[in-house]
Amino acid sequence: MERNKILILGAVLTAVGIIGLVFTSETTTPSPWQGSYGSMMGGYGGMMGSGMMGAGMMGNMMQIMGGNMLLSGGVPYNSNGSLVSLEQAKDIANKYLSAQNAPDLELGDLEEWEFNFYAEYKEKSTGLKAFQIVIDKYSGIVSHEMGPTMMWNTKYGMMALQAGAMTVTKEQAKGFAQQFLDSRLPGTKAEEGGVFYGYYHFDVKTEGKMYGMLDVNGYSGQVWYHTWHGNFVGEE
């Protein structure tokens, strides 16, 4: 029953993402926090300027790449078909890190959300955050999170460029994040979540409680809101 619920909700979110993609195709004049709608690097993040990310497009991309983001499936991690627990997710995240042969990395934040587990790895030597992953709650499959960790990460991403220092300061990034939230999600607040290579991460809270998360590009100020987690459940 629980797995069917995830499948149905995933399908609905994918359909909504496709609708959102259609609406964001209109010509607009973006502000820094909206981003541009034209390029792959700016377009996906820029789509969030209209309040809806193209979840359908990105979901399809993850399916092609082998990830299971919204549409959970595959062989169950637990033989009885029950969902992965938070403790199991921590074990999976640590085993995944061990397989990377990256002694300078360690597991940072680990959170449980409605549709997946979210985790961050950070560098021991610098204290900077390295990259983000999600863990499927049914199969336990690990995928690099779609969005900034793939497209904006200048060291660990798909298009790592080893770019120079970010030109957007942390204070400016928080301002862009809050401007976006005031426009799209009134009543929510951006709170510091950490610095990655190429972008800033912010927790989104309402009345002091976790509501969501977003990232801000460290060069353009573009905002990319994470639409694929669902409701917050808890953290390790």
C-alpha cells in the first residue's frame, strides 16, 4: 500500500512538473534570483523563477541515468517490502561513501523526506560541502541529486569546471533566496545550510519548522528550489 502511494504521488508530481515546464516557456525578463530560461545551465534553475521546476523533464533525465527519484521501484531493500528506515539510510550512505575511495569526505546531514532520503557529504580538510545525494525509500538506490549538485557543482558535478571564487557572497545569496521565497512562498524563511563548490544551500523554514530547501548559484544568483522531496519527516 505504501509503495503504491509513492508511485501514485510520483506520477502526479511528474505530471505537474510537465505542466510547470509549459508555463515557464513564456518569455520573461529575469531578475538575478529568477535566472534565465534559455540555456541548460541556467534554464533548469531559471525555471524555478516561475515557481515550478520542470520535474517531469528532470525526472526523465534521472530515469535515463539510472536513478529512482519520484517513481520508486526495483527490488525492495527490505525483503518484506517495508520502506528503508532512517538508520538503514545512514548505513547505505556510509557504504556508498566507502565505495567512492574518497578519504577526505565524510557524511554530513542526513534527512528523511516524504519521497526520499537526502544526504550531504563534506570535505574534512576544508569544511566545505562536497555533493548531495538522495536515497530511494523503497529500493535503497543511491543517486546524485538532480539539480545544482549535478549542474552547478564546480568540483564534483557532471560539468566540473574548477571555476574561480564565487562572485556572489553568502549574504547576497541569502537575499536572493529570501526574495524568491517572498514572491513564491510567502511566510517562509531562508536559513543558512552550507556552502558547496559553485553554490550556496539554504534550508527553507516556516514558523521555525523545516519546510523545504533551495540552492543559489554562486556566480549568477539563480535560485533552484528542490521540488522533489515532499514533506519533511525527520533527520539523523
